[in-house]
Amino acid sequence: MNKKNRKRKKLLIVISSPSGGGKTTLVCRLLKIFPHFFYSISITTRPRRSNEKNNVDYHFITEDRFKKLISEKRLAEWAVVHGHYYGTPKAPILNHQQVLLDIDVQGARQIKKAIPQAILIFIVPPSLKELERRLIKRHTDNPDEIKKRLNIAKKELRSLKEYDYAVVNNDLNQAIKEIHAIILAESLRK
């Protein structure tokens, strides 16, 4: 049986990290390596940043519309993070064989509870000092917001034990290799 004809194993890969941990960059690189994965775009009520595109980076919607999706049970997970709603549509997870999610700790916890076979990968920053440097460098948050994100990061790092894997993102290429190895191993698991 050749590679093309082999039926792909159902996989739901969840990638989480503190804000500024590098998960978006890693996910973009992973999708080039694994183009057959469906990337589920999250929904949010937060304002769009100048470098973001609607329906590409996030589905940006109103709080009323978000609450309607909750009441209609159309979200696989949702949470309020940094004062804004974030969630994952349920349909892509049900309708695709291999799915990649880029979500926060609260969302990952909900996904694992609903779908125990989901594979959770936590991207760990090399240090809190480096995380702060990355947050400052991206020029998207004011100093108070950065401080808030660092405090949340400390709490999120305590959730590491709930994850199946931890990958330290000190070197982007090495982190990609490690996540690649995890996905390959999980795709071969019986």
C-alpha cells in the first residue's frame, strides 16, 4: 500500500503556550510539513491587530454572536482570556481526519475532557525573561498588558503536567523537529 492510498489515522493535535511562546510561528511551519492537516481557525471577540486578517488569523466576531454560538453548542471549547472570548468551532474537528489546534490552556483542558485521545503539546518558553523580551519585541501590547500576560504565563506553566508533551522553544528549528517527531510517533500509535 503506497503512502497516498493509506488511510490517515484520526489525529487531533492541540498546541498551547503562553502568549509570546511562539505557537503561531510553530503552527505555520508545521502546516508546511503536514499540509494534509486541517488548521482550525479560532473565533474571538478581541479587536483585530493591524497585521491580522479576518478568517485567516482568527474569525473576529461580536460578543453577541459568540454567545449565540455557545448557546447553540457549536463550539468544541471556549474561554474568556485577557477579557475577550476565544473559541474553537466544533464542525472542523468532527469533519476532518487530522486537525491542528492552536489554543490556550483553558481550551486545551476542555478539548482533552471532551476528546480524551487529543494529543496536547505545550510550547515552553526558555525563560520568563525571554518570554518578556519576545512580548516587547512584537510591539502589540503596552507595558501593563505585557505584565498581565507574564503573570498569566506563570499560571499556564503550572498546567504543564496536564499535557502529553512539552517542547522548549529555545531554537525554532529544534522545536519544529521535536513536534514533527511527536506527530509522526502519534500517527503510528496503534
